[in-house]
Amino acid sequence: MNQKISILGAGLVGSLLSILLQKKGYQVTIFERRSDMRNLTLSAGRSINLAMSMRGWAGLEMAGLREEIEQIAIPMYGRQIHAIDGSQTFQAYGKNNEAIYSVSRGELNKKLMTLAEKAGVEILFNQKVIDINLENNLIQIENENGINTSENHDIVIAADGAFSALRNAYLKTDRYDYQQFYIPHGYKELTIPAGVNNSFLMEKNALHIWPRKNFMLIALPNLDGSFTCTLFFPFEGEVSFQSIQTDEDITTFFQTYFPDVMSLIPTLLSDYKNNPTASLVTVKCYPWIYKNKNMLIGDAAHAIVPFYGQGMNAGFEDCRLLMGIIEKNDMNDWTQIFKQYQQARKPQGDAVADLALQNFIEMRDLVADPTFLKRKKIEKELGKLFPAVFNSVYEMVSFSHTPYFEAISCQQAQDRLLEKVMQAGEFEKLIPTEDFKNQLNDWMNEYAEEIKKIKLIV
Amino acid sequence: MNQKISILGAGLVGSLLSILLQKKGYQVTIFERRSDMRNLTLSAGRSINLAMSMRGWAGLEMAGLREEIEQIAIPMYGRQIHAIDGSQTFQAYGKNNEAIYSVSRGELNKKLMTLAEKAGVEILFNQKVIDINLENNLIQIENENGINTSENHDIVIAADGAFSALRNAYLKTDRYDYQQFYIPHGYKELTIPAGVNNSFLMEKNALHIWPRKNFMLIALPNLDGSFTCTLFFPFEGEVSFQSIQTDEDITTFFQTYFPDVMSLIPTLLSDYKNNPTASLVTVKCYPWIYKNKNMLIGDAAHAIVPFYGQGMNAGFEDCRLLMGIIEKNDMNDWTQIFKQYQQARKPQGDAVADLALQNFIEMRDLVADPTFLKRKKIEKELGKLFPAVFNSVYEMVSFSHTPYFEAISCQQAQDRLLEKVMQAGEFEKLIPTEDFKNQLNDWMNEYAEEIKKIKLIV
């Protein structure tokens, strides 16, 4: 008898996980709140491009979907920074030409759903989960037939996102630790259309950033030559969504802060006025599991802000590592599987949430700071000189499988090391000297224990 | 037309607030989930004594209830520390013989309810609030007639405790910041009965503590000569509620850690086995208000752990300061009243939550630490020598109206100052010397700006 696993949510994580579990031999059903997105044209202004990096690819590979998605992924080798005077500079992400990949969330999700159905997964749409009895996995579902109780779920896995119904049920249990908080910024999508013959009007293979200290605009390339732009902007304050309301406000604001991009967005006024303003939540909670009955995964367990491009990547890593844990145990011993999963992933969920919050400051402010840029340059050189010891936190997060909390844990030591190197004098002049090389060697040895964390193996 | 204010919860804060608002001229109704406690004998094991201090008294005074409650309050002038060898030491709370007061929660609550009804407040019992429509204050209530919608609430004030129904409705709104977390310890009540002729079997006028590093037992006196004891103890671990289960476990545990108290609790085994084990939550949330419609107060806004004895005191201070704000505004301008209330009280709610968590470590561990005791002694001396400048954080919290966050803010400066004084040498030997007095004077001047925070006026 194959166990019946019910997954809540047919988003990226739910769909991928369903494929992996079904292939493993379970009988998987997905309950999805919305209607089948494959029959709809995506609603404007909420598309959001993904930045797929190493952890995301590893999840897709496990499901045998890597090559297919590579066809629709655009490599971005670094940040293209747009200064207010229109000048642009390029900052590579890695020292070995590594890239993160712009992928359409909608396209990826549709492909995953179709693959899931091919693998034998049943996806039920328009099923709104109202409540779940944690002890017996009875699910109250609202659909076209009203509200009914759905039975026979051996295991329930909630991949139902930042406002998870299962997590709401957890929240009512005794001793549940829970935290949700919003940053003061929201976001709004804008679109830079393609040029003639689907040409790209800006550099195609980069993630574009217009850093403006307390806010920023970013743009990611799409296959059709367009760019999806996102304005990350405070809700309230002197220069904010609240203060920019009229056509004139909008025009003046973009002329002041983003003069070079204005001409590229012909639908600026209607985009700004019609597209929704969305908020950005972080969620930390504990436990992620209930006995041997049900568990949280992806955003349901660790909703994060999008600034490290790690939301989907972390969710796919959850799936991949959960499968590894199932592999190592009796596949029906969910007490053990859940325990090991939670122990492995909870510290990572917290860490990636913190990394994502930190990276907002880096993106909107620091990338335009000369000292920061100097530091980035030195980081890269150190990485080349000491590849086995020194890797930047960004590289560990995006181009390795280093646990997120280990990437964070070496950050302070790296800061201290970089501080020393920068105080020694002008790096480029010093680096050819034998003395400085010896000095660097000594420092590297001194810090090796603390900063040598990178894990490249899946 | 008097505005109709509906209060959720007839606990201490809800009952006190109803009196203050009714006297101010509003028409107040309270919806209470439980039945009328005045008709019940209190269920054993959940009584909990209160430690009433200055802020609590000020609230009662405002309602004209101070003298009546003084009749049933037992002053506790300090901590009576019970070492494991049975030896006892006394640590005074204040330098001027100040006391905190042991009061029965049940008795106080009953008196407040009766006074509320006398003032014209209507208290409806057995009314379970299911949900609230924030925009129009329609309240869904479950009572003996089933679930119905209750209308005509101009203003709703939720004093419905750590699991507030109004706060649950807030939690579903966009951009709601929310945090709840539990400490690893729970608590269980035990009782030391009175001796012959209602005599006290231990020192009456003290708060008794058996500090055992990671856990502790405390005892507060009751009017009838008994003491209500509370064991604060980890849920899990080597020595924990989980590990102490059988009669033999219980007996061995008390013989090992609390040998002097065992003989005083004849019902130890049945108390331990029959009384519930309760958990300890901290809640921080924001906002506390919704437009000009409804607001949170007391535990509903800032549930805290009990280790500073400030839960009720902070709630009563909420009430008193809210009334002050109403006084300063048009009494029907709730937009203004709510705004000012939130601005004044939110930082205080966060601060008292942090103070309460800190004080657990002080109570269960530090009070038995020689260095800590030396420091306490010096604190007291400094307070006597420089009464206008130096007051301990404990004194500010318990014996003044200093805003909680100001008490916290001077803690670090006090730590640095005390460090200096303690490193200077043996305080008692140094203090008679003129040189040291001058040195102290200099230090006090140096730190005065940072530590001079105390506010004694109501």
C-alpha cells in the first residue's frame, strides 16, 4: 500500500515536491487554492522573475527538469548598476564567470505542474483549505460544493506559502513560536518592453539595479526582449508610495531619480497606477512539524524578502534535502523523517531570512558606495589567490550548497579580515610585493578556520 | 449621546478600565468569555498571586479602590532566599523600606467587577468572541443562543489577554507585525498551608525564592496564613517536567533541590500530579489600534512572562495613561486618542516584556551569586549617597513611574558605573575615605546624564 501524501499548494515548491515524492512511490494529491494557471493569461503586475541559482538548479535536476528549464533561463553574470547621471558599471557576481538565471515564475510553475501530472500526481484546483485537524489530518476545504471535510490523508505537507493554512493551525497549539514582520518597503512592477525584433534595450545578461539609498529599481530580462522592473519603495515617508500619487508626482519622481529609465517605460503612468503595491513579509516559526502527521515547507515555513533571490532556491533545497532524508530512513517512518528534516532545515530557514534582509541594504545602497566596491574587488582577488579558503558570502549562497547559517557564521570573520587587508594600503599596489603576499598568507591561515565553509557538492 | 464602548474581557485590566471609562461618561459593556467568577470557587492550581507595585496602586487609586485593596494586600519588603542547605538570607527590594504587595488575583478581580457594576457598567458573561469586523465593530459572539452578530459598538477595546480575539483579527490585516514566543520553562502551583491559628510557617513579609540556577521555586503569602508556591521548571531536559513523573521522581527531586520546603507541603504529590503545567508566552505586536474603531490593552497588546511582577502593573498603567490622553483630547476623537495611546505605550510594552524575561535569570540564578549580591549592596549604598541621581532599575520599575524603556535604557550605563566601583576595591573599606568619595562624585557626574531617569510623580 502506497501512502497517500497530500500537498497544499501547487506553487513552485509544492509542484516540485509532488514530482519527487510521486517518483519515490507515494501517491500524491495537490490541493491548490487558485484555478489552473495554465488556462489563464497571467495577471499583469504580479509576475516577478526568479533568480535561479545553484540550489534551485539542484532541485530541478533531481526532478529531471534541468535541461528543459535551461532553455528558458537567461544567465545574469552580475549587477549592472545605473547611477543617477545615467552612467553604468558592471559588477560580476562570481570570480569564475558564474551566473544567476532569470526565469519566469509562471512558465516554470506551469512546466512543473504538467510534469507532476505526467508523473501521476493529481492536482485539484479551486480548493481553499479552511482548517486542518492536526491529529488526524482531516482537511476542511471550501470549493464549488461549499465547505466539506476531506479525509484519508496519511501525510499532509503544506507548501501553501507565506500565509499557510497549516501554519495557522499550528499557531493555535500551545508553545508555538511565531514571528511575522514587514519591512517598511513595498514593491510595484513596471515593464520595459522589447525593442524592434525582440531586441533587448539594455544589457541582456545582467541584473539591473538603480540603487538610490533608501529605495531602488531593479530589472530582470525576459526571453521576449522585455525587462520586468520592480520598484522597491517605502510605503510612507517624504518620498514614498504615499507621497507619489498624481501623474505629475510620478513623472517628477522618475525624472528625478530614474531619468535614464523613463523613456524605456512607455506605460509608466498606467503601470504605476494600475499595478498593485505589494508588501514584503518575513516569517519565522517553530516547530515546522506536527508528530508524524504533517509539516511545513518552503515559504510556509520560512517566508523571506526577495533581495537575495533565494526564496525559490531555499524551497527547492528543502525538497531536495527532504528526499535525501527519506532515502536514509524507512520511507513510512515519518516521525524520524520529520524530526531530521526539521533539525536540518530550521536553522537554514532562519539564516536565509536574515541574509535576505541584509542584502536589501547592499542592493539599494552599498552597491553605489566606493568603499564597498573596493572591498568587493579585494574579495574577488582573495578568492582567486586562495580559492580553497576564501569565498564571499554571496558566492557561498548563490554558487554553492554551503548551509545558509554557515555562510552567515563566517561573515564577521570575513569582515575583520577584509578590514585588515583594506587598512594595509592600496591593494593593487601592494599585491605584487612578496612581503604583502606573505602577510596575506599569514592572515588567511589565521582566519582559515572561521571562513573556510564552502560546500560545492550536492 | 454617550458613546458606547465595548470591552472584551472582564479580567483585571478590562474591569478597571470599565470603571474609569464609565465614570468619564461613556456607556460601557464588558463581554466576558467565562462565567461569573464571583459565583464559583476558584479552580485549584491556577490562582497565581499578584505582586502589586507602584503602577498598579496608581491605577487602583484612580478608580478609588486603593484603600479597599490595601486591606487585602500583604507587603513583601524583599526577597527571602532559600539556599539548598536550608540557610536563608533576606535581600531588601528598596533602600527606603519599600515593598511590593502580595494580592490574590481572584479577590482583586471580583472586587473590580462589583465596583464596575456599581458604577453602571454592564458585564455579560459566557460570551465567547469568535471574530470582529474591524471596519464596523460587528462582533461575532458565541453564547447560549449559538453564534450571533452583536452590533452597536462605537468603540471596542480588547482586554482579552494573551490570546486576544481582536488581535487575531489584526493578524489577518496586511503589514501586521507579530511575534509570540515561549520560554523553555513552564510553571506549576503548589501550596504551603497555614500553621495553627492561621499562622505563617515562613516569614510573612517577603517573596520567597529557592533559586536553583536553571529553575526555581517561589512562594507568596496569602491572608489566611498559607503560601502559594510556583515551580518554574523546564518542560524538557535532564531535570524537567518531562523527566519528573512518578511519585518517586517527585519525592527525590524535592528532597534533592528543596529539602526544607518538602515538609511544608503535605499535598506535594497530589499538587504536583493534579495541578496543570502552564506555559509562558511573550507577545509583541504592532499596531495596537485600528483606525478610530478599536484597540488592544494589557496582555492583549503585550503579554509578558511573570518574573518582574509587572503584567497587571503594566496593564493598569495602560489604563491610567489612556485616561490621561482622553482627558487631553475631545473625548470622542478616537483617531487622536488611539494614536497618542499607541505612541506612548507601544515602546513601554516592548520594554516591560524584555525586563520580565531578564528578571527570570536574576531570580532563578543571580540572586544566589556572591558577585551579584555584592553589586546589589553597592547599588543600595549609591542610592543612599546619591538619591537624586542613582536608582536601580528594579527601583525604577517597581517603585516609580519611570517609563519602562527609560529604565532599560540606563541599564548599560549603570552596569559600566558599577563595574568601575567594584574594580576600585572593597567598597566598605573604601567608602569612609575622602578620596574615594570624591572619586564616586566624579563618576556620578560623569554618568548622571545617562542614569538619572527616575520619575516619581504619577
